[in-house]
Amino acid sequence: MSTPFVGMIAGMALAFAGWFGGFGAFLLVAAFGALGWVLGRWVEGGGSVRDVRDVFERSRR
């Protein structure tokens, strides 16, 4: 998928969340979208999913 297409899908998801769920839903969708983008870029750059799991396990101790 091209970057403009992914951006369009993200914009449509935010628009639907804002229209049907209000501003709180808009912010929640935007926050989860940003988190997904950051994790995706990190994994794409050479990070591993195991490293993310280890971070969450360390915080529980």
C-alpha cells in the first residue's frame, strides 16, 4: 500500500470516530493510530516484537 492510501484510510477512520463517537473517540483513535505507527516504524527499523514484550514484562515486576 502506498503512503497516501494509508493516510487516507487513517483520515477516514478519524473522521468516522469524530462524527459518530465525538471528540473523545477521535482522540482515542488518533492515540492508538500514533502508537501503531511508532511501533510499526520501530519494528521496520530492526526492532523485534520480543523487545516490546520484554519492556512490558519488566514494568510488571
